[in-house]
Amino acid sequence: MTSPLLRHQRGFTLLELMITLSVLAILVAVAAPAFNQTMASSRAAGLSNALVGSLNLARSEAIKRGQTVTVCKTANPNAANTNCAAGAAWRDGWLVFVDNGTRGTVDGNDVRIKVVQPSGIGETNVSAGGNVANYLSFLPRGESRGSDGAVPSASLNICTGGIQRRVLVNAVGRTHIAKGDC
């Protein structure tokens, strides 16, 4: 006859627990790289969508207001009177404003429409070459112009964890996103 204590004892043996933990460790080791890739893709998509949203806002405001609207990079998006900064990085943030005075500079009667400070971008790099390195303007008819006044020929490149998103703006001001690898 068995003891009443032995009949009611239930649980795992040490060997069963060790095997379960080993299998779990192997699954985590296999899944971690895929999770990192997913996180990088999510960061790149989020940042590129935020940038495209601001560019589309600037274009629509330029058409609606009948005035030039500019998107520029800013060093301190949290400042009370945020301004454009040529020495800043696009990853720090950007500013959308009605640009009535000196192109690419908040001055005089310029109206700030939106300030964006990207969050959770980690080791993300955002680069822009050519004539959109500092700012991009939209004219009252919706056309886009780069820093040198010409139609933009460059893109804004977002790169994180080997994932790339390129934000492209064509001559009529339309934006789209291209995927790639860094």
C-alpha cells in the first residue's frame, strides 16, 4: 500500500525541467535574430511614415494656403521657438512651417505648422544628399524644390539594422517609399 503523501505529490522531475529549459533556450536563440530584424524593420517603417506624413502635410498646406511651405531639419524640436539648423541631423527631428521670408529659415511672419521629434529610433541613421540635405520646400501649386531651388534629385535615406527605407519626392511633390538594404 502506498503512502497518502506519495499519492498527492505531483510536479516535474529535475530531468524534465532541464529538458524543457534546454528546448526553450534553443527556441529563443533561433527566434532572437528574426525578432531583431522585425524591430529594425518596424523602426525604419515608422520613421519613414512619419517623414512622408510631414512631407504630405507640407504639400497640402502649401496648396491650401497658396504659400510656400518648407520641411527642414532641426537640432532641438523641444525648444519653444524651434528653428531650422543646417548642422542638425534629420534623425533629431524636423519642422514644417509656412516659409514667407528667407527660404529654409524661420523668420518674420513664418508660421510653424508642425514639429516632429522621432521617438525610439535607436541606432537609426537618416541621411539626405544633394539639394534636400537641409530642407525641402513645396510651392503653392504643390511642386517640390530642394535647398538650391531646383527640383529635388535626391532622397532621404533611413537605415537601421540593415533595413533601408528611401523617401523619394518627385518634381510634382508626390512622395513614395522604396525598400532596400543598407
